[in-house]
Amino acid sequence: GNADLQHVANVGEGAALNFSPDLGTGSGYQDGAVVMAIKSHTFYIGTSASVNQFGDPIYSLYRKEGLLAPVELVEGIENIQILYGLDTQGEVLVPSTYVNASGITDYRDVVSVRIQITVNSIDDVGSNSIDTITSAADGLSRRTLTQTVRLRNRLKKE
């Protein structure tokens, strides 16, 4: 059972070792404390192993978990933008502006997240398409999808 699990702090150098055997500051964890595993997921746009009708490379959304090999999730994703809604007016908790991560000076000002994904048709849809968002250069149909999410844990500023 879980009662038999013990923490072993491997101290040393390297990716799987800790700098210190302590798990925190002060007196550490008390009886009954639960230590959870940390998972790291990275999402990115990369070249797919697939090609379009002309043999040209296409782009896909990938997910990489920790040290595991990346997994291709969706073909035809050519751009993702993540913007953070900042409330710079005080207690209003409504975004006054949206910025990328480098534009955040105080994460307590972040009250929402906006994700924009640009998808394409992968193959040339032709000039006779009823689609009005076709690029003349490559014949691909494109759409930008946007979703804004309010951060519920930001009920008031601390």
C-alpha cells in the first residue's frame, strides 16, 4: 500500500538527483503528507512526418512530456499564441491589456489567458473554393481560432 512508500533523496549532480536531502524548508513534511510527482508538458509547432498533396512538409502541434519522445497531436497547426490578460487598474479584475509572457512584470496582475491557434487546410483548396481566407501564395485555407479563459482563482488581488 501507499503506507509502504518512502522518499529517498538522492543527493549529487545530474538530472535525477537533488541538491539537498530536505524536501522543503523548516521542519519539513509531517506524517500523512502526500508528495506528488511533477510532470512537465511542452507544446510546440514542428514539422510533421507527413507531407501535403505536393510533397511539401506540413506543420503539426506536438506535445513532449518530460524526457519522453515528442508525440504529434494535430496536423495543420501553423501557429499558437498565448497572451495574458493583465488588470493594471487595481481591483477591477478585468483585463486592460493582453501581453505575451515577456510583458508580465507582476503575475498577480494576470486575470485571464487568451490562446490563438492558426490552422490550415494542409492541401491546396484551389482558387474556385468558396473559402475567402485562402492565401494566393500557397492556396491553403486558414482560420485563426481564439479562446479566452478567465482565471477563477484570481477573485481578488493580494
